[in-house]
Amino acid sequence: MQIDLSKYELQEEFPTLPAGEYDVSIQKVELKDSKSGNKMLVIDFKPVADDFRRYMVRDYFTLGLQVAMERLKSLSHAAGLGDKLDADKLQGQQVKIKTKVEEDDFGPKARILAFLTPGEKPKAQGTTILQSKEIVVEKAEDIKMPWENS
């Protein structure tokens, strides 16, 4: 079977999904090793609306990392799978995502801010303002990270 593709343009990468809320289908779930050797889930999300079907968002969840596991739990709940996630059951599920666009060394990139069940609205609207205290440090050695022993 031969298909003439001469009238089509090459698509070298997916365009950046604009900031907003989208119903998406989970297209692919892969277990991979990160550059630092940690296990991670790599998940591809594709909008289901016809106007946005050419877009895709990829997200990374480093297994065992607190923030990644909390985000994965939010995704699992949004997909209706609860606290005992079987990653194989994620593929094909539909959820809603809330995104923003961030710049990195490679250009603009859609970042997922929240996972919601389809039809659900985000709980917090607007901007959250955090109060901070000024900390004066004489030397870098004086800074203690939460994971460092006293």
C-alpha cells in the first residue's frame, strides 16, 4: 500500500497547548528511567476536542518523589482509579487537565497544574499569594535543607 504524503508538511514536534482547561485522553503510559536513574512514569495526554486534537502534553512522575506521587494520586482519582493505582489501567482513561505555558531552554511548554474529573471545576480560582519572611544567611554552609541531618 502506498500513500502520497507530498502535499503535507512535516511535523517535527507537537505545538504547545495554550493555557486553559481541557478534557484529555491518556494516550500512553510508560515506565522509564530518568537521567539520574530513578524510575518514572511518562504519560502522554491528548485533548479530545476536535479543535485541539493536534496537541499533546507529556508529563513525568518520578516514582517515590513526594510531589510526583501526590500529583499521580490526583491523576488516579481524576481517572476514577482511587488510591491503588494500576498504571496499565490509566491508558485510555479521560480526565480534565488545567495547564499553563512555561518557557524553558527548549522554548514554550505546556505544564499541567491540576488533574480533574471531566466536568469538574478547579477548587481554587485566581492567584494564591504566599507570605514569606526574609532570611539573612552569612554563608551558604549555614543553609540546611529539610533532608539534611542536624
